[in-house]
Amino acid sequence: MGAHARGPSNLRLVWVYPDLLSTYGDRGNLLVLERRARLRGIGVEAIQVNADQPVPRHGDIYLLGGGEDLPQVLAARRLRTDAGLAAAAAQGSVVFAVCAGYQLIGAEFGGDKGQPVAGLEILDIRSGRGERRGVGEILADVDPELGVPRLSGFENHQGVTRIGPGARPLARVLTGVGNGDGTEGAYAGRVLGTYLHGPALVRNPALADLLLSWAVGTLPPLDGEYEAWTARFREQRLAAVPVG
């Protein structure tokens, strides 16, 4: 069971280094998790941790956003030195990482000049700089084991990510670039990474609920009227992007 399921009074959402990793409104992922938890009567404590602060080791869900090359390198170095995020992941906390954050939780990624930079080794992936830049809308079908419907989002990266045997692709790309090999994102245990902005959890509320369920267990359904508006927005975004 997740950390929250063991008994703390509030679900602790930790927004890691927003001063370095907060591109394309990725803070929206935190807001969606907070909102969908509170609508279910789950108390929430949102914790913002800047790069000059230690990362708490007893959060329930940790979130990392996108960032430019140099801030990404700096974030990776500071997180390796701090070791709080890696310790939390090893203890079973949920980690959700987007774009630059996705790359840096792997073993290696490409720096500002394409040089290899050591990552946190939380997820079994390696990333580098590819020849093709992925810019625009992306659609992808999720690994059926996760029980999440088709993903939509926006990507803007030049990363190529290879998934090792210790992780699985999050989804198969229908439109867009993703990891660069026909897959998008990766996951293992309670750690999940993706190139999707949008923000990803605003566009894909079922993915938000998956992360919440990893932390707290089975979730009750939300009010039908609230979900109708959520579904309408999602349908509009899916319909706006041609497949293939």
C-alpha cells in the first residue's frame, strides 16, 4: 500500500524544484491531483520544494516538470546530492515526472551540448539528444495493464529515450514522437515518466486517478456532473488531433 494508505492525515504532494523545472504549466499536474483528491474527501498537503531546499523523504506523490537544458542539468546534480527523491522512490512513494524531469530520473540524459549527464537512476531509462525534434500534439495508447484510456498531450523536446529491462513503455504512439521508437514514456512500480505536457494530468484525468490510487488505494467515483465537463474537454482535445 502507498504511504498515505499507511495512515498519515493528509496526502502529501511534493512539487520538486519548480524554480528549475516548471515549463509549459506543468504545475497544473499538482493542481489536478489536489483537486481530484479533495473532491473525494481526501485531505491534501501540497509542498513546494525549491532547488535550495532539501527534498522531504516522506511524501506520497512527487512531481517533476519540464525545463531547459541547463536547469535540467543543475536539477539532476542537486537531486543526486540531496538523495531525498531517490530515497522516497525506494520506499514506495509515487513519482510522476514530465519531459526534462522524466529524463533526469533515468540513468543518463543529454546535457546542454549533448554530453551525457548522470541521472538519478530511479527509472531504468537512458536518454540522449536525437536528430528530430518532437513539437506538437501527441496521441498514444496506454499499456493495457494500467487500465488508462488513450493519452493526449503536447510535446516539445529533442530527446530520444531507451527503456531498459527494468521498466515498461507507458504507451504506444499514434501521432507524435514520444521516446523516438514508437513508444511514449515509461513506468516501473509507482514511478511513471512521460514527455507529455498539456498539462498531462489535466488532459488525462484517468492518469491522475491512477497516480492517486497508487498512493491511497481504490478511489470512489466522482460526481457525474463534474466528470461530464472533464470528459467534454478531453473529447475535444482527442478529436482535434488526427491519428497517424
